[in-house]
Amino acid sequence: MLRFQLIKWFSSFHRYVLIKSNGRLMHNLLGHNMLLLENIGRKTSQIHQTPLLYIKSSESTFLTVGSFGGHPKHPAWFLNIKDIKKTNLIVKGKKLSVDIHILSGNKKKEAWRKLILEYPGFSRYQEKTSRPIPVIEFTASND
């Protein structure tokens, strides 16, 4: 469980750097693109910002996963967004209003394949947990 505590600690540090630098620092981590997901806590009703690895599926579409390093439970940010339709992302310092789509079926399989090519660790995380790791698509909206 120390590994999951380290994930939470580093995520907090990473979030702090992204916010303080307006996305100029650490938006690329070890060669991987990172964004900040804004989400409202389902229990606290407070705004949270969570750094997530992403890939662009198109100019206005971002793909990510709710892996939490293979933890048996879904990450809190995923539980916060799974029942809502819209949220905000901060990508390289730019705030975007996005629609949320939790993928399933063939769309999920295709997106998962692309995500594994970017970060093979996701497949190891899936092997470590019995829960299906969700794949989320964020699409920029015109709001």
C-alpha cells in the first residue's frame, strides 16, 4: 500500500507545480503529456484538480484512464466524474470546457490500444486489479 500512498503524494506535488507554473512546468512528465482535470468532490462539493496522463485522439479530444496504479478501487477523481456530463481540463495552461464520455465496447478497446502504445504500464496495472480500468474521453465543447 506504500506504492499507492506515493502515487497520492506525487500527484499532490505534481498538481502544485502545474498550478503554480500555470502549466508551463511538468506538463510533460518523462515524455508523457499531462493535463489537470477539474472535478467536484462528490462528498465534499469542493473543487479538486488531478494531474492525468493523456493522449490526443483528435485536435479536440483527449483520452485518459482511471488506473490508480492498479489499485483495487477506482480513483476518487473517476468516481467524481462518472455520473456527470461536463467538466474542465487545464492543458498546457489553457482551460477547456469538455464533455465526458466513459468508453465501452469497441471504442474502449481501440482507445485502450492507443493508450497502451503511449504508456505500456497501463496493461500491467490492469493485470494487478480485478476491476476493469475505465477509459475516459474528454471532448472540448463550445461552451
